[in-house]
Amino acid sequence: MQRMSVHQALTGTDSIRQVRTSGDGVFWLAGIAAEDGRMTLRCWSDGEITEVTPGFNVRSRVMEYGGGAYAVADGLAAWCDDFTARLWLRDGQETHPLTPGSSRFRYGGLTLVPERRLLLAVREDHDVTPEERSEIVALDLDSDNADGGRVLVSGADFYAGPAVHRGRLAWFQWMHPSMSWDEALVCTAELDDPSQISTLPGGPGVSVQHPLWLGDGSLAYVTDESGYWNWVVHRDGDVVSWRTPRDCSIPVWVLDTPPACPVGDDLLATVQIVDGRGLLALWEPRSGDVTYPLPGTAMIESVASRGQELFVIAQWDDRPDSLIRICATGERTDIVASEPSTDPSRPVGRWAEGPAGPVQSWFYPVPKTTTPPPMLVLTHGGPTSVHYPSFDKMVQFWVSHGICVLDVNYSGSSGFGRAYRDRLKGQWGLLDVADVVAAAREVCRAGLVDPERVAIAGGSAGGYTTLQALVTSDFFAAGISSYGIGDLLALVEETHKVESRYTFALVAPWPEGEEIYRQRSPITQLDQLNTPMLILQGLEDRVVPPGQAFDMADAVRAKGLPLAVVTFEYEGHGFRSLAARTQSLESQLSFLEQVFALPLSDDVPVLPIENLRS
């Protein structure tokens, strides 16, 4: 494998996500690599691709993580613009703002209702205290919506997924202290009179999500009542279910449309996650037939239909994402194609036995080594998230530099059913760490890596697992925390609305469990820390405030351990600009090269590391 430079790892292919269709074309969001990942709306029509939103940054900030930043229908396109903090509409050849610029309202989860000349959205009102208020609102396509939109539904803590069919509105909602994957309800109401609400079957401890109207007016949704997110269709008083011991949906972190859509009157295209990989499944409710028209994928990011045509953003393990059209005959056409990478490190699925049961991970080997190489263990965020084996240039970057990668889906990860997710309840900071160590030990016992040179890295919640692993185990030789959580007490008191009660289930009720929070905070256990650390932090982070990084760094510094701290002035929770991402990756590479005594890359600045002895 040829050595990959930092520049090569961070530049090149534009990202693609969230495909949708309209009569005038097929649309998707593209992250422009040459413009610091600016998100723009692109359209494929008559074989040509055009940019719909030049000069805009199509991004939502609802729930901090955003999502549902655009909608299209019948020649209309609406979007959230992060540059102007406004909603915009393209109607034919005319583009104009739908809302005044305001710091009060944020919008996401957009859906157009062209026959009513309306745009529906999930709106956050940030003038409300003590926390912002979430509502579903209707905005008039022919006015300036100076009032921020007409409120349709209010009263729940969170809303998502508004969808309309023939004047009937559906959505899903959840309440504190639950996260949407813990307990959520699908509701319906008449658009003209949304005060009379009907709730679909769910109940305590059941997550019901993602209402979708099929072509015949039936309502489909996912429920994990069986232990897995499976699809259900309500039709003419009957209920039809696809029961499969696999998750067919993903957690709601953002308000994007789900990886599912109706195709015609009686077909549902959805993702089915099998052993950590997402496959495209076509389910026919009337017959119960299930087919798989696109084998070999790592994940299905999103799907959309137009008549009998299906459009899929597919992720692969050996090349970047592609946008594919699948005709009713099964014929496939690449709209946005991708070529396989030259000699990539292909992920190998592995299972290790953790304290609560089997733990899944993806191992990326370094090819053709004469001695066991070092390894970087990755801990994903969330923690109710997951890493699929989708092609990742960052992973390939590390392998090209002679460092194996182990990507661990520890207990609490999604995609393996509710029981796997629920393992982490009350155990965050304990079981995730034990699982990561168990997965890494299994690879070491297999003789695939050097057990004396294993580092761990993660961001956000994964940064917390990284920090906890460093202070509660002696397995790892180095750690890298990106905007990681060092103080659970500060997190529960300072984090944003969506996650403000998240830790109640993961750690302990608050404030009754204050002592547990203190005991599981890495910053209170630094007497056990004996490894070099790199801390990366954005100074505008609202999810994990920068003070946590500074407190952690001060404590590490006071102990005299090797330490490097890199901060980014204009970055938040995650690094977006190319300059910040470049500095972050260069810092990580230089850090590992120095602490593992690897040859220094001559094209990367040497990172100053305090207290590092040669």
C-alpha cells in the first residue's frame, strides 16, 4: 500500500448524502471538499448534474446536530442556509428567503406540501427558557413568515419526521428523559386541525419512529417492540409486520429522512443491518417477499423513489460512496460513480467475548509486515452510535503509515438490536471500556499486532471512553481524545437540550447519582494515568465545553505525563474547516510517531509534546 499524505487523506472526493426526488430531477447534498466541506444541493436531470444552491451552505442546526436541511417537490426546493440563518425557497427560476434572519428560530426536518403551498419543519425556539422549545410549524411559501411559522404541534420535548399525505400529518416525538431510541411515539392528525392527535401502538420502553406514507395511503413505521427495529404497515385496519432479527433503521441523531422509502403502492425499500453491514432490502407487505438488489454494500446512507425507480446512496468498503439508480427491471446506473481504491485495507469483522456478551469490531490490517505492527483502536461517539465498514480515508491513512486499525462497536452501539444497545445502561464508563479492551486483547492474542504499541482514540463520547480506558486500565500505550468528555459532572450540568438527560440512563439518575458521576469522571482518576495523551478541542464546542479539555490537560500536566494540547479557535463539536482537520491529523500522526518511536514523516510538522523524554 502506498503511503498516503495528510493532504491526500483530507481532500479529493466530494461527499454525497440524503438523496431525494422530484418531478424535475434527483437531488442530494454534496460536501464540497475544495470549500471546507460547504454543503450544497445538487440535481441530476436529463443526464446532467447542476448545483442548485451556489453561495449557500445547506445545513441545519436543530438539536445541535442538525439534519433535514432541505426538501424538494413539484419543481420546488427549500433549504436551511447556515450563512444567513434563513430558510430559502427556489420556485421555478426564482430564489428568495422564506424567513427573516434570526438567532431565535432554528429549522430542520423540512418537508414540502406543494398542494397547500406550505413548508413543514421542526422548529426550535431559542428565546424560551430554561431550554429551547421544539415544535412542528407550517411556513407559507408565499409570505415572509415574519412570525417564524404557524405552530401545528407543540407540547412534546422533541419532534421529528413530519410527513403529509392527502391532508394527513404524521410525525414522531419523544419526551425527557428518554432518547428517541429508548422510547418514542408515532402520531397522526389532520393537517387542517392538528389538535386531534392519534397515537400509533407503542408503549413504555418501545421506540416507534420514522412514519412513511406508502403510495396507497397506508402508513408504515419502525418499532423495536420485537427487540429489533422492524417495519410495520397500517392498511385498512390491518397491521402487517416484517419480523426479522435484524435492525432495519438507525438512531435519530439528526433529522434527516431515514434510510427507507416507499416504491410504488406496495413496496418498501429499507436498510437491513446484518453483522454490522447495511444491505438494501425490498419488502413487499402484501406478499411478505424480501429481495436484496444491491449486494456487497457496507451501508445504505439514504434512498428515494420516483415511480418504480429507486435511487440509493450506497457505501462500500473499498471505495467512496456512490449514487445508483435501480430500475424496476433491476438495471443499475451510476449517477455519481466511484472507483475502487488501489489496494485498500479491507475490513475484517471480528467478535470478542466481553463481560456482557460478544463484542463486534472491524479490523484493518497492515499488509505484508515482517513484524507485528502498532495498532490504533477507535471508539465511536454517541455512545449509541456505530461504525460501519464503509470506506474511510482516515482509516486507510493510518494503515498506509504502518498502523493497524481496530474499530470497536462496544456494548451500547446500535445496529445489533435493542438488547445490545441496552447493555450500556448504567454501565457507561465501565462496560464500554471493558469491551474495547477485550476486543483489542483478542487481536493481540491472535498475533496480528504489537501488544506494547496499542493506542486508543475517540471523539465526544468516544473521547470519554478513550479517557476512561486510559485511567482505568493499563492496556493502552497512548491516547488521543478529540473533544472528549473528561468530567461527567460538568457534562450533565452544561450540555445541550437533546443530551441533557442522556446520562440519566447511561450513568445514573441526577442529582441522586452525583457520586457515581464523580467516580466515573476520568479527571477524578488521574492517579492511575500513566500514558502519553493528545487532546484536541474546538473552542466553540457547545456539546462538550472547552473547559473540560483544559481541566483535563491541567491535571495531566501537573502529573508530569507526556501531553500535547491543540485547540481550534472557530471550531465546534467536530472539526469542519480543512485547516483545522489538517492540523488535527498532522498532530495525531506526529504524536503517534513520537510516542511509538516510529520514523518521523518529513512532510508533517513535529508536534511539541510536553514532558516527552527521548
